[in-house]
Amino acid sequence: MRIRFHLQNGIYKNHWQIKNNFNKLLFYLEPKNQFIRLTDCVLINKRKTADKIYSGSNKTVCSWIDFRDYELLSKHYKFDIDLTKISYNPKKSPFWNAKSDSGEVFDLDDTEFKILYLGVLDGILGVYGSSIETTSKFEGILKNTN
């Protein structure tokens, strides 16, 4: 399955769009009503398209998160791990990224995570990950509770 943030005008603007890759079924979730925990995830980006958007072209769909399964959690869910915000806005940066505590920006395209969380944390809507839940070479840049 895959999920992305839907920006097209209409009743589902600014909702999470979930697409089943097998039957192409689409459904939408209001991001402020709950957290979504994704399992076995990969951050996908069409880099050539993102580079064009970064250079000034109009936005078009060029990124999403592939995942195996999901669970809806209360919007009041209490996390017992430190999470790092993972960002994607091709107008600002043409790749999935996260900042280290020192402010260094890391390219996270194609990064695999065991678990990602989507929702509003500390008033900021986003995608959140933890180094203890990544399966990739980037685990050292995300916050770790160990």
C-alpha cells in the first residue's frame, strides 16, 4: 500500500490518501483526528520530478510512502520514544529529509523504516520516525533513546 498527503482541491484536500496497490482502492483520512502508525515503510521520491518542482515547475505527485500495514491511533497517543520530524516539500528541498540536532540536513529518499508515525505532534503535522525503528543506513541521524 502507499500513502501520501493529498493537496488537490476538493473535499479531501489536506488529507492522507491511502491507496491499495492491488485493487487500486483509495480512501482518505483526516490527519488531525488520529495518528497513523505505518509498518515496513519506504520513503519514495521521483527525484527528476522533484528537481523540476524545486527549480520552479508546478507541483505534481512525486512522493509517497510505501508500507505493508497500518494502525490508527488516538490523536492523544503518548509516545514512549523520541521522534524526529521527516519532511518533504519539493519547493524547499527535492528529497525526503530530516535535520540532525546540529542542523545538518540528510537525504532520506529510499530509506526503510520498521515504523513511521503520521499525525500532529506538538502542533506540527508531519511524518515522524525514530532511529530505533529504521532498517537503513541512516539510523545514526535520527534521535535515539538508547
